[in-house]
Amino acid sequence: MGNKSDTPLGDLLLTPEEASTMAGRRGTQAAVLLALYGWPQEPGLIFTERRADLRRHAGEISFPGGRQDPEDEDLAATALREAQEEIALDPASVGLAGALPPVSTFVTGYRVHPFVGAVPPPGELELRPNPSEVETVLTFSLELLREGYEMRRLIRRGVPIHTPTYEVEGHLIWGATARILGDLLNRL
């Protein structure tokens, strides 16, 4: 068996149909895009840092994404639309490779459907943060993300939680984003 970088990306992921069979109907349906660049030689992911003054998830590091709109054809379309709205990522530059199992958020009650898409390297993309939602666009190599992994005890809304985290360049990734990222890193 060769190493995982010799395997086509889609073979390491679920199909969107497989992922949708895992979709619970509880919670608000949402989708995120794991925009993966540099696969397989020097892979990395694109994240957003949300504005500090937002009502929900203020200042958090996340994948581009959001709630499904009625006019979205499916949840993959939601992920692509949200990435375009949040960071100006052209859907035509994304090669959807597959999906990951949906993840529920504990506090906000979302059912988040992650989609993995291959994109050109960030230097070849014209990414622009939407100033109403996104403070900045971040790119981290999978190697740095793996090195930044640590289980931590965090206090959120007065409740202690034991959760996977990734700290990279002073940015803390936790919660549903960290759980989704952990699944992807395990598969790759």
C-alpha cells in the first residue's frame, strides 16, 4: 500500500451522497468549504478569522461557510456560495473532491456539512475578505496544523469543555472547526 499522498484525494473522502446519509435533521443545516491547496506535495487550507464584533462566533477561526439558503440547490452549493460571499473564492476555481461526516455544534445547534475542494495556491487566487463578516483570510499548511494540535480545557459561556485545538501562528482553532479539521487530517 502506497502512502496517502499517492491516493487520489476523492478516495480519502466520503462522497457528498455518503455524507448526506449521515445528516441528522436536527439543527439548522449549514455547510463549510475546506479549500485545500497544494495537494499532495505541500497541502494547506484556507480559513477565515471572523470579525471580533459579530454576534455569533466573534473572532473565531473557521472555514468559509454558513446556513443553507432555500435557493441553494444542495449543501455543496451552500458551501461554495458562502466561500464566494465571505472571501471572494470563485466557485469555478474549486474542484469538489468529496465530503466529511456532518458535525453538530453544541451551543448554536447547527448541523455543519463539510465539503473538501481542491483550489489553486493562495498566490494564484484573488481572495478578499467580506468586511461585514471576515476580519482576514488565513492560510495554514497541514504540517503546521498537525504540529499545533493539543487537547485543551477551555471555558465557554462558563462551562468547561475538553476539546481538540490547533494553535498556529497565535491563532486558536477549536470547536466544530477543530473537529472537522481533525477528521480531515486523519483521512489525509
